[in-house]
Amino acid sequence: MAERFRRRAADPLHWGSNPHPGSIGDYMGISSDLKEIIGDLIKILTLLRKTSPDHRMSESQKEEIIRSLDSARSRLDKLREGIEK
């Protein structure tokens, strides 16, 4: 049985699949989603730091912030839906 799990872990087609329902692997998707959300928020923070102290932004910087906010919001909504199921 352990050999089967070892082979499965080595197979890229099974990466991210969970052989044990209810185990910690169920939360791996949540973890990666949270990392992506945090990455979006860090992009926003970085742009705000570049424009500090008065936060005057060019149109491209505003668009970048809006894109990152939209991305974080959609990822959060998807994450929330997954948790509520």
C-alpha cells in the first residue's frame, strides 16, 4: 500500500490529488489559493510604496492595482465557496 502512494506521489498527473479524503491534503488547494491572494495583495502594497508619501499614481499603476484587487476578490470568492460546500 505504501508503495502505491509513493508511485502516486511521483506521478505528476496525480500531484494535488488526495488519496486520503479528510486528511490535510484537502487543504492544499486552500493553501495555494491563499498564497496567490497574498501575492496579489503584496503587488498592491509594492505599488503603494512606490508612490509614497502622496500616492499619486499613473493610470497604468491604477489599472494594475484594480487588476490585483479584482484577482484577489475573485480568488477569495472562489475560496469561500469551496469552504462553504
